[in-house]
Amino acid sequence: MFVIATLCVVEANAQKPFSEGNIVYKVELSTADGQKYKGAYTFLFKDGQVRKELVMDNGYRDITLINSNKNTLYTLQERDGKKYAIQLNMEDDLLKKQKRFKDFRILREEKLAKPQAGQPVYRIVLMYKDSTTTDIVCNKEWKPALPYTWNRFPDAPFIPLTFSYKEENGVSMVFTAEKMEASPVLTSMFSIPQDYKIITNKEYRQLRN
């Protein structure tokens, strides 16, 4: 009886990979010169694939497609009325950029009484290898199915629901999850639309010059 009870407790506390569903964040962006914008950041998950779509009220839109099964990474962009699926390199354009955020430590945590996005949450303080810290609100019952889903939280044992950061150019962004739901997602959401032309990152940079 004791063994069975112990196993039940362990199973109840085991983290579940968030392998299919969606998370929708409210986004608030501030520039170095004081301009403010709002938007939404939607994450979709299914079978080792992630779709991230950032839409801002100033017209900016960016879609990222990650497929861990094929080891592919694309960003969908529009330029001069044309649509491009820019093929990126998983190692150089994603994993290397996350290295500075790996191996963070959790300094403090506290369980919050009020849920967020329908989920029980904790407020935690993280410290990175360079000794910088950040405060976030997260859900600890779920964890990312892909360890590199969130750039600032690689290998995270949690799902970040409220977090913020400031870029070197002075742009700061605050993300607040309003919805987190484990539910079926259409496979088509992870495909490159037929009206997008697939090009390399080098070719896209040439278009911008």
C-alpha cells in the first residue's frame, strides 16, 4: 500500500511535456525614444513542431516555424509586397544565440495564489551565468517539449507565462500569457504557405540592401 501511494505521488508531481496546444501572450513594446506598441505573440505546438507568430499594432508581423523532426528553421516575412520563407540554420541562428542563457539558476521561488492563463503559477528569480537576474511568472506542471522553445529560457523545467527583457538597442518587451491550453492543433499551421518563396538567409539580406 505504501509503495502504491508513493508511486501515485510521484506520478502526480511529474512534469508533463507541453507537446500539443497553444499559448497566447499579450505583448507591450517600448522603444528607446519612448514609443509604445502593443501586440500578441502566439505559440502553437504539435509533434515536435513549434509555430511562433508575433503581430504588433504598428503592422509588424513575424512567423517562425521550428521542426525538430527535420531539424529545420524558417521565418516568414513580407517585403515589398512579396512573401518569403527564409531558411535559417538551427545551430547558428537559434542554438548558438541561446548559449548565453543556458545553465541558469533559480534563486528564489514562491507559489502565487492567483492562477494565470488558467494555470497554477510560481514567481521565480533566475540568475544567468553572467550574474544578471530576471523575475518571471511560470507554470511548473508543464515543461517545453523542445528545450530550445524560448530563447531566454533554454532547457527550462517550466513554461514561462510572464517575462520581460531589454535589447541592446533600448527596445524592451513585456510578455503576459492570457491563454494556455493543451488542445489539438491543425498540422497545416506548421507548413510553409504555397504563396511564400523559399530563400536562404543570405538571399534575404541581399534584398534588404
